[in-house]
Amino acid sequence: MAQPDNQSKRFFESLSGAGKSIAVLTSGGDAQGMNAAVRAVVRMGIYVGAKVYFIREGYQGMVDGGEENIKEASWESVSSMLQMGGTVIGSARCKEFRSHEGRLKAAHNLVQRGITNLCVIGGDGSLTGANLFREEWSGLLEELVQQGLIDEDAVQKYSALHIVGMVGSIDNDFCGTDMTIGTDSALHRIIEVVDAIMTTAQSHQRTFVLEVMGRHCGYLALVSALACGADWVLIPEMPPEDGWEEKMCQKLSATRSRGSRLNIIIVAEGAIDRHGKAITGSVVKDLVVRCLGFDTRVTILGHVQRGGTPSAFDRILASRMGVEAVIALLETTANTPACVVSLCGNQAVRLPLMECVQMTQEVQKAMDEKKFEEAVKLRGRSFENNLKTYKLLAHRKLESELPHSNFNIAVLNVGAPAAGMNAAVRSAVRVGISEGHKMFAVNDGFEGFYKGQIKEIKWADVGGWTGQGGSLLGTKRTLPAKHVEKIAEQMRAHNINALLVIGGFEALECLLQLYEARSSYEEFCIPMCMLPATISNNVPGTDLSIGADTALNSIVETCDRIKQSASGTKRRVFIIETMGGYCGYLASVGGLAAGADAAYIYEEPFDIRDLQSNVEHLTEKMKGAIQRGLVLRNENSNENYTTDFIYQLYSEEGRGVFDCRKNVLGHMQQGGAPSPFDRNFGTKISAKAMLWLTKKMNETFRQDEGRVFANTEDTCCLLGMRRRALVFQPVVQLKDETDFVHRIPKEQWWLKLRPLMKILAKYKTSYDVSDSGQLEHVVRNIQPKESDPSGAM
């Protein structure tokens, strides 16, 4: 097992929670993933030696007090809540807490139990209330002394109230964070409905108007429109220009005339026109029927979006944020301002709570003053990128409006299929056409390339591709090295000026081989870009790959069902094998999201002693209140300790305490419709790659020869997500970061998440807090940069 390093030692010594009391509450509207956050706060708090309390029914429970409302939490009390939607500790909007008297009662109830650390999970209203409470704290204690309810010692002992917030809201309307807890799950509900509606709409040639939630924020509407390729979207931040009615009807009519049998229009519940007049689903329906006579239906999704089980993304986000919140509480001093823990790109950050609240309020102010461009910028770079990408893909320019580039770009898939590949191809084709290029689709990867399976692909050819799983272009693992001459011949024949390769580890090897071939074949002296798309997430140069999120959701949903199958039976442990080659991403992150007790992977070698210790640990837990155990194993984690071996070992050693079952998940991890995250990640990085290829072709075009000639390292790149930014990296430079034998990067960021899984499963382990955020400041999105922190959609 890994030894604690210096950072971990700092964690154990200086971040002890002994003698401290932490209370966790959920307030305002509920959101999927809140339970995962509560579970993480409780278990991390207990792990560091603090007392942890539930405050039931939000601020109402804090004001009312009593044993039922403020109750000490135990490790077992948060078992089996990870997969539950909503919030099991209850949430309520509390008028009383808004009054001074109510806050005085709340302060008295907290002091009675020695609670001076609050973890608040809610929206901007709940967090603003918490900050006011903190500012009034010393005054409230003085009042309680005057009323004889507490003594001077209590004032000294509990002099400061520390607050850390986590944003739980499906609306994603809180500035300073890329994603709030619950947003991804709400998108899952919306996309499930849209996918279902599309089949019936197609049957009857109908137009469907979908009204989604979000209050005054259009995030859900915008991202779901991007994820399903909707014909039109209406959001409050960017109301349509006057005369939008006619433009929208023209767009719908044009879509039908190109052979489409349906139209999808998405309306945010707070949508307005330029004059502040509300635009509802029924208004849009009446307009379409009046102007076009199309058979039109309205579906208001309502509270369906709040319900259901949390997605894998929300469980991981909430678990990471919950642990980070406890660390932040233990590190606060009397002078530390109240903070929120949030996500920027792929990194946990801490931001001053009131800076975020202030900027969130500024968005509404900008909208009220009709400064819509400013409102979009204040929402953050991720929101602005979504809007730009949607406009680029949804609205086809007229032939006369297109720039004439005379460039030809080929797009192909390489390696195993991954959900989201089709969304990336659609995005590439449409952005390429918008830039004035001719787009060519290559079937069956480089095998199809050398066989000449290349044809021009048009705007309408990729309609409806975003929601399709697998690879519609076809994909093979064939590498180009043996066929470079034939591939060069095909490139010459079709005058290919740039190449976009979408695939996994094989795609990286392909680009390296084509780069090497530049010295022999000038046909390969063109800009080339690779987009990582593999469920294994084993490509160097990127934290995330297209398809990995969909696979994680498949794993988590299956684990939920498998665990549920044991309800009502005796104690049982499940051994589950995941895919991933030698990369343990799916087993580790899937384990964190599913609440696994252990995850065996190649990157973290284990021996029989580790297996024995895990069995003993589970046996100990099973003797208590825990009924079910879950163990994940990556398919190539160890050639001798196979899934069968581990199953037999656990069965034998657990005899009399628990029984065992095993399950190999197999190719179900590769199938299914892509998740909203993968659709949007694929769409956005593909659009960015096409704009980069356009720029490189223009830069390397030789006027005298009338052709593109690019032979430098920086014209053969992988576009990956690194921490907070999307970065183009020359593939040659990634060679040193790669273990080619096991087809994995030498360093992998998610290994830092493994201790979280162990801590939440009650193992004593070292936890590196070197990445734990120092307090930062909210950055205003004034001028977009080349690399955008758009990891979370």
C-alpha cells in the first residue's frame, strides 16, 4: 500500500477534527446528488475524528431544534443513500430563519450541541442566508447571554461560526462553478425524454415543444438543445431578436424540406423576448400551428427533472465536493471568509461565497437592464461556449454567406466504438461546412481509407447523429503504417488538406505513424488533429475521453441494480469485472460513484495480503449493520488474481458471514445512447478542433504552390482536457508521457481519487491534500481565452 507522503502527513497532523462538531444541512430545492454530498461530509467528518450532525428539513430544523431535527450521524446512517435521488435529510424553505428571532433560536440550538462548523448544500438563497448567520454570530451569542440562555464560557468557546457551501441546484445558475450538484442528472432526465419523444415525433411527422426548468437560467435548455440537436432554443439570457417568429418558422420549414420528419424546440421556463414578454411552450405551439400548420405538441417536463437517481457525474462531483468541504472547514480560521467548494474544469476549487453570490445577482441585474451580452458573459465561459457552439451547429448558413476556402477535410473514427463519437462527427461536419470547407467521411477507419471508402458528407447527412451510440462511420483498429502508400494515394486523389481522427489509444498511434511518414510522403504534411474517444479513458494528454462518462453510467446503473437484487436476502458481496484494458479508470471512478468497498487495478499493484485485508475489512463491516458489499476489478489488473480467484477467495473467507456473487459487465459498457456529458463534450471539442484545423490550414497555405504544407510538430496535435483547460498538444511530445506496452499514460490524475473511495469505505489510508484548493477569487469572463475551462460541458 502507498506510504503517506509529506502532504498526507500534514493532513493527519494538522487537519484533525478531534473535538470539533460539524453539521450538514440541505436547503432550498432538492437536487440529485445531495445525498452523495451528505454521505461524503458525514464519513469524512467521522474519519478525521469530528462529531457530525444531520440537520433535518434545512433551516427549519435548525430553528426548531430538538433531537429529531438535529441528530448525530453515524457511519452506518448514510449507507445505501448514494444512489437515492432528492435529499433523505429533507429540505424546506424557511421563512422564520429570515427573521432575526429565527436566527437567534438557530444559534441557541447549535451552541447547545457545540456545533460551530456548518456545511450548507443549497442554492444562492440558502448560501446567502448562511453567510448572514455567520456575520451575525457573535451578536447572536451576546443576546443569548443577556437572555440567560448561555454563559460567557460558551461565548468564548464557540466564538466563531465557520461555513462552507456546496451548490446543490439543477439549474446550474450559480456563478463561479462549471457544474452544480444535480445539473448533470437533470440533463439525463431531459435527454431521456427528448430521445423518447423523437421516436414518436418521427412516426407522425410532428413538431414537439419541450419546456424545461431552470428559473431565470437557460443552462438546462441550452445544453439539452446542444445534446439533442434541437432546431430552436429559447433562453432568458439571450432573448431572440425581434422578428424571431418568422425566422424560427423558416428554419423549421427548411428542416422539413430537407427530408426531416420532425422538429424539436426547447424553451426554458424563464424565456422572454427582447421586451421582457414571457415566451411559453403554448405560445410557441400556437405560433407554429398558425404559421406552418404543423401538427404540434407541448411537453412540460416539470419536476421529472428533479427526480430519479443521480448520474455517475453527480455522485463523483458530490463526493469530491463533500470531502473538500470537510477539509476546508478544518482549515478555516476566524478570519477566513465563508467559501463554496466548486468545480472548475476538472479541478476542485474554493471561492469566497459572497463573491459568487454577488456575480450571480449581477447576471439577473444585467438581464433586467436588457444587457444580454453581458449576462451571457457573467454566466461564465462554459455557458458562453455552449451558446456559440449551438449557434454554429444549429443554424445553417446560406450558400452565399459561406466563406469559400477550397479546403477538403477528412474525418474518421479509429479503435473501438465509444458513445459520443457520432456527436463529434456531426459537429465536425457542420462546423467545417460553416467554415466553407468540403467535408469527407471515411468509413471503417484507416482500413477504409486505404481501400478508398471516402465520400463527401453534407450538412443534412449528420442530422440526428448526436443521440446515436457506437460509430455510424464504422471504426477499425487497423494502423496506417503498413498501408501508408495507399493512404497517401487516396489523400492525393481526394486532395485532403487536413485530417480529424476521433478515437482511443490506436488513434494516437495512428497520428504518430502519420507524423513519421511525413518525411517520405508530402501528402501527410497537413494539419492533423486527434480527439480522444474511448470508454477506457487511457489516452495520454487528456483527463477525460469521449465515451467514458456513458460507460461509467452503465457501470453505476448496473451496480445499483445488482446491489438491489440482494435486498431482503442475507449479507452478500458482489465481485464485478469492468473493462478498460490496463487502465483502471472505470473500476476506480465507477467504484467511487457506486460506493464500492474496493477496486483492484493494474496501476496500484496488490498482493494476497491486500486481498486478505480487504476480506477481513468486509467481514468486520458485515457483522455490523452493513448488508451488502461491492468489489470492482479491472479486467487486466492482475493476470493471476483473476475475477474467479477473487470470487472464490471472498466466498471461502467470508463463509458464515456473507456469501458471494460475481458479474462480468462486458460490452454493455460500450453500448447505449451517449450521456448528455459525452454528447456535449464531443460536440464542443470537435467544434474547437475544426476551428484550429481551419486556422492551421490558412497559416500553412503556400500561395505560390497553391497547397497546404505543414510539417512542424505543432500541426499534428491531440486536443485534450488538462485540469481547467482544453489544450492542443503535439503528439510527438506525448510519447514520453506514454506507457506503450500497457497502453496507458504514465501519470493519471484520477489515481488521486482512489483514497476518497477508500476513506468513504472506512479504510485508513493516506490522502494527498496538495491539490486541495487555496481560496481563489471569482474571475470575470471578459475576454475569451484560447483555452476554455469547459470540462464540465
